[in-house]
Amino acid sequence: MYSEKRSGEGNGEAVLSTIKFDEELDARGLYCPEPVMLLHNRIAEVPIGGVLKVVATDPSTTRDIPRFCQFLNHPLIHSEETGKEFLFFIRRGS
């Protein structure tokens, strides 16, 4: 199990949160449809209830990954844009 530590602003004070994940998919530099194709294969390696962290640079993933999650019943527990990267945390459904 890994942790992603993020800091941000909240009411003028720094907020630190930790998101735990089991596996990571680095899809940086890949373009549609490759990130979702890799996600489809990689999510199968995550235990049911486990979390997959996905890092991508293709802006189309902000549309495609949430739709993938909705269609296949994998909860998207967090997503954010950090500079030129897009970050997603997906809990594997049953």
C-alpha cells in the first residue's frame, strides 16, 4: 500500500491529506485511447476494493476515465489537475 500526500489551501491554512493506493498506472505521454486501454488491463490487477492511482498528461482522460469508471462500476474517489498532469484515484468495484 502506498500513500499520496497532497497539500493545498483551505481557509488560509495548509491542508495535508493522504490518499492510500495499492497500484499505480503511469500514462504520462500517452494519448487517447491508450490511457484507458491500459487502465482496463491494470484495474484487473488491483484487488476488489483496492485503489489504483493513475497519472496522465492527455486532457481527454478528464472525460474518458470518469466515463470508464461509471460504465464499469469502479468508483472514482478523487481526481485533480496538477499543472500539466491529471491525477485519478479509482477504487476497484466487484
